[in-house]
Amino acid sequence: QQVESSRNENQEESRDSPSSLVATISELLRYKNAGNEAVRTGKYMEAV
């Protein structure tokens, strides 16, 4: 839900500024990296 909320907010912002697209991509990469780290450490429920 948190990602969905962020995605909706960022979709509106991305129409206004290319820098918000960079922020959105950065946020998604942080989620991806956190999920990958959770899998590596065996915390599968956190990875989802």
C-alpha cells in the first residue's frame, strides 16, 4: 500500500518536473535493494 500511495503521488508530480521522475526511480531502487537484501538474509516476508 505504501508503494501504491507513493506511486500515485509521484505520478501527479512527474507531470510537472523531470526531477520528480528521478526521485521516483531512486525510491523504487531503494525498495528493490531492500528487498534483495531481505532475501539474502532469509527475511522472505520482508522481501515481499
